[in-house]
Amino acid sequence: MKSMYKFNIGFMAIAGLCTAFVSCKNEEFADVSEAQFPERVEFVYPDEIKSLIYTDELGNSNLPMLAGETVKLGYEIYPENVTFKDVTWTSSNESVATVSNEGEVKAIEGDGTTFSVIQLAPVAAYSGSGIYKTLKVVVSNTMVQAESVNISSESLEVYAGETLQLTASILPETSTYKTVKWTSSDESIATVDANGLVTGIVNDKVNADVTITATTLDGSNVTGSIELTVKQIVQPQEITIDQTYSVENNYLFAIADKKVELDFTTVPAECTLSLIEWKSSDETIATVENGVVTFNQSGIFGDVTITATCPETGNSSEIKLHLEEGLIRELFKDENNITWSDAKQNGNNSSTSTEWHDGYVTVTTYNQNATNQRADFKCWESKTWIHAGKYPLLAIRWEDVLYKYADEGITKRQINLDTSGTCNGAKYSGNVGGSNNKWLHAYECSDGTYVYVYDFSSQTFATGGLLPNNSIAEFTTFQFKYADISPISHQLTYNVYWVQTFKELSDIERYIESEGLTFEKTK
């Protein structure tokens, strides 16, 4: 380690000399009070190493070097009229890298992780001032070349006049050089700077494709590429929202739908969609962003009007949506939003599971004991909202294992609708109907499935009795217990096709027929 120049001693010496000269009235020397001390210092890197320097996760500047290499660093002190321009150079670990008084760094030895911190500081402000710069020199005895380059980006599109940051990752992580050279396949479409910042260029194409390439700097010529689309900013003149989901077309949303992406057309067709201004008439019911409507999950129901406006022309379009209280509609059409699935039970070296298919799910049971299987089916929403006056009927279409596996000797299964919730401050919980297998109506469908129907307008809860028909009830537990499937010693599966609420039995029957099925009412 080089000896450290102490500011207090140096400054006192300078000040003493200046005082002595002033006392002799020698006008060739300025008063020390007029001296301009350094305020900051910066490295000046030679061109050949600028592209090799990278910033680590702690924000430090790093320079990789091979053992035996040398590089001459320069510096600048600010302000330009600084009185004291001398600097001191130090190395934190001279067994890894040394630095001369002239700023020449020499790599001595290292394994690719060992480093020395080169510090540059003004002599006149060296001790305790906080005015310095550092460069972390990472030394490798041998070159580890890159094998691949991966480019990541938050988007594959950028608008003309805007920027997009790309990041290159070099593998293996032990590669000596961590930086790349960035190039664009067409700089009339997009440019890219030394740090991977892409800028879209105004051109005569609404959508123009460009390839950005990152090339390693270790001589291996390993590259990675990404294709981007540069979009021109085109003001929308007109917009028309498709009315499929409008309440005026009798479409109702269930709260578990959570969100919907509205369909719309614009003039011109290839305009900049992000310029369209979207607004919700009641954000307690639903919010909207870029045409995607998100419904509240707090139990606030009713109408909400979504409006889209073209800012340049003022032309707009709107749609009225309705979030219906008491409506449950799980059709298993969205793999990313399955609101009902198995209740996650396990035992005797087995566990339940749910496999999604477009339009139904398959539930696997677990070994309840040596002769019984079980797999409850549960609503996983934080709350299930029931309105016994508007939608009194809860129906599920599924396979009944009692009949599906009759040829395997199954003679028993117990199904009950288990709940826990409140309505108008009163508690309602336990089995609907009071005990097992208490659905009020049943349909056998032509495909071998069954529809079991519970009626909240006439069936009581084990605790609380009958739900009022003029209020919304909030349930934190809502599930079908499907247990005591026996006698059988191995896991089974059953399919569930939908869970919904209806106003009348005739609505259920029409829905079954809409699926292309016939049915027989068995209860």
C-alpha cells in the first residue's frame, strides 16, 4: 500500500509558506484565502478500455484485466480554475494490481474474482474530504471466453422518438469480459448506444422491424440478437367499442370474472392505441386501463359506463357494463382464473389435485383411509357473494363417482354444501339442507354427468336458518364436501364442468340444452 498523504499536514505547510511570503509583502504570491480547492475529480479512460468497464450490482465501476496487462488512466479536477492540481493514486491490494504515481495500472495476479480498488484523490483534499473516485480492477490470470449472449427487454416494441433499455447477459458468468458491443441492423429505424439504450427513429413505416445485436468483446465473436418493432405515433381519429358485453345486450358480469378486455376498432386502424383516453364512470365498481376493465372484489355491484376518447378529435365511444350481485359463473374457460378447484387435501401418501381443460377440470381424490376416497371441491375466492332473492339456485354439473365407478363396487359417497358467512350481521354456516346429499333438485344428463341444485330460497343453513331474500350474503367458505367414497382403495378422478347460480329451474334446463345435452329430471 502506498503511503497516505495527510491533508492536515500538507495544508498547514502550504498555509505556512503562503503566510511567510505574505508577511514579506511579496506580491507574486496570492493569499491562501483566495485559493480554489478541488470540488470533484473524475477518471479519464483511454478509448480502448471504455467499452470494457461495467457497473456491478453495488454501483461500482469495474475494469476486467488479464495478468500482465497495463493501462494508463488520466484524470480531471474540477473546477477548472482549481489552485492545487496534484493527485495521489493508491491501490487497495498491490498483490492484485498496482498503480504508479502517473496513473499507470498493472494487473499482477487474480482468479477472475480477486480485485484491487484503484483510488484517485486530489492531494490538497485527500484526507477526510470525501473527494475521490474509485475503479475496481478485477484481474484474471487466464481469459474465460463467452459462450452465449442473451438479451432481455421489457417490451418488443418502442415508439419513434422514445427509448427502450436492453440488457445483455453473458454466459458463463465467469467470463472475463462482461460487456458487449451493441449494433442496429438499420439505424434509419432505430439506434442503440453503448449501454444498450435503443431509440426509435421517425420513418415512413407505421410499424418497422429492426434487429439489435450484442457482440462479445473477448474475440470470441459470440452474439445475441433481438427483433424489435418501431411504431410511429399515429393519432387515433375515431373509436368504436364493440357492444357484446353491454348490459343493454343483456350481458351480466360475475364478480369472479375479475376483468374483461374490451374489443374496439379505430380509425385509422393502425393508430397509437396508448393515446386513447379511457375513463370509468364509477371506479368503486370497475377501473379501466388501455381497454382492460378490472372489476372490484369488495362486493360493490351495479352499472358502470366505460368511455374511450380520441384526444385530438374528441370523438368517443362508450359501453355500459353491469356487475350483477349474486351471480356465480365458473365455466373453466380461463386457465389463469380458475375460481373453483380441489380443496388441497392429503393423507396416506396421497393428495388431491386439479387439472384444467378448456371447459372443465379433472379432480383427483386422496386416500381418506384404507377403504375411502375424498376430494372436496372449493371456491378459492376470498368471498363468495350470494343473493337468495335474485339468484336462489346454485347448480353444479359434474360426474358422480357413485355412478361413474359403480362397476368397481362403490356403494357410497357423501356430498354436502359446506359454508361459512354472514348476511346483515347474522351468521350462516354449515351444511345447506342440514346434512349429506341434500341437494333439492337433480338432473341426469345425456353424457352421464349430473346437475345437482341447491335452493337458498327454501333450504336452510345448519347455523342461521334461511337466508333473507333482499340482501347480499358474504361467504368466506363455500365448498362441496365430497367424502366417504367407498369401498375403494385407490385414487379416483371426477370431472366438473361448471358451477353457476340461476334464477329459476327453467334457466338451468335451457342452459343444459344449450350445451347440446338432453336430460332427465331425477329429483
